[in-house]
Amino acid sequence: MPELPEVETTRTGLAPYCHQGIISHLQVRQPRLRWPVPENLEAQVQGGHLAPLLRRAKYLLLPVTARGYLIWHLGMSGKFRVLTPETTDQAWRKHEHIELGLTSGVRIRYEDPRRFGALLWHPDLQAGQAQAPWPQHPLLTALGPEPLSTNWHAEDFYHQCRKSRKAIKVLLMEPKCVVGVGNIYATEALFAAKIHPQCPANRLSFSECALLVTHVKKILTQAIAQGGTSLKDFASVQGDLGYFAQSLQVYGRTGQACYLCETPIQSVQLAQRTSAFCPQCQPLSAKEA
Ligand SMILES: [Zn+2]
């Protein structure tokens, strides 16, 4: 499943093709995604000027100047393919559902075998302005801070943790707390901070919260720099696979020896997600149980 680093990598990969783009067409071959693609979407965007692409949580936002936002979510298996007039393989692939065409000749195809992704439209006359506020779409308004922004910091996170008896990993993955920290990155950050995933959030000290915030930011930044994590359904627009998977310390390593202490990695189910941890490096002390 594409997580925040993959979506950010996708944004930076698409950006040069969309730069100052004017939309020539929007072809929808399969509107039945997670939510139906709006019926009159092409009429809304045709002839519109694209402003620089944005990302909010795992939503890719394509501002169409003074009209609104195309809101794209990759779901479980969505990805893009960029075709230019020089591309030799122009044929539609089986699971390519949507094509956004630009007057430059660039065409952006959206492929999504499992169709859990979405393409929505949010009208907004301020779209594309440099200082425009985030679009007030219902999917976006309830979201917590961006993990890599200065709006997410140890003080706030500590106060949120104080109010919650949930397992820290569950809280860390809640979009209301902070967006875009998926299972891989929550698992890895907890290992780096030496915090057990089941530790109740309100038992964490301020310094533990600060350490966790630091590691979440560091791990996401590394993953973006390395082009995402390269799980099976993800490829960035140029088709490069990310290399972050090679640096995973505990995620997907249940039963294998911890790289630091050689204790076998264990896992627990938390909120229906497998949470790998090292029982030696991330002890759950008696006071926390
Ligand atoms: Zn260990």
C-alpha cells in the first residue's frame, strides 16, 4: 500500500510533467473506484491551468487554477504512468482507468488493479493561489498535522499522549493525531526510539515522546529520499523502485534475529495490524503493562 513517502515521491515525480500544464482532456474508462469518479469531471477541468502539485497526508492534490482541486488517492494499489509523445508503449494497460491529458502532449495514466483509490473534485475559486488555504474537503478537514511540518512537534504530541491510554502504536497511526504514519514507519520509528508498540501512550515520558517524534521525521525523510519503500504494488512514476525496504530493521522480520541484539523479532496484533518489535530492545516494563 502506498504510504506517505510513496505519495510524496509520486508528487515529486509527476511535478515536472505537470509544470504549467493546461488540461486538454480527462478520460475516465472505469469510474468505479473506491468512490465513483464524478460524472462531469472533464467539463470541470478541461482547459484549466495546473498549479504546483500538493500533498496532504496521502492525498495528492492537483490545483486547477481558480476552479478547484483534483483530489487523488492511490488506495491500496494505485500508481501513475507518464506518457509523452516519445513513449513507444502507448497502449492502455488492463488496469489503467483514467488518463489526464495536457496540451504539452503529456498524458498521465492512473492504474489501479484493486480500485481502492479515488479521484474526486473539490470546487474552490482560490485553488492555485500561492497563499490558498488547504481545500475544505470533508476528507481533508479532520486530518491532524503533517509529520514533517513544524506543526507536529514533541510538546503537542506529548499532550496528546497524556490524554490517551491506547497503545502508542495505535495512537501514532491515527490520522487525527498525525497523518501518514503507516504501519511500516510506525513500526520502524518505535524500534528506533526503543519503545514497545503496546506501551500505553499516557505512560510515555516527554523525552520518549520527543525521541519518537524525531525518529518518525527522520525515517519518513529517509524513505522519501530513497523513493519510498518499494512494496509490491508501488512503483514511482518513472518506474524506479524505492530502496528503503533494504533498511527496514523490524518490519516484516518476525522470527529473524534483531540486528542490534540478535533476539528473535516478535510481533503482536494491534488494531488489526501486525506490529513487529524486539522484546529486548523495546521492553514493556511492568509499570506499563
Ligand atoms: Zn534487539
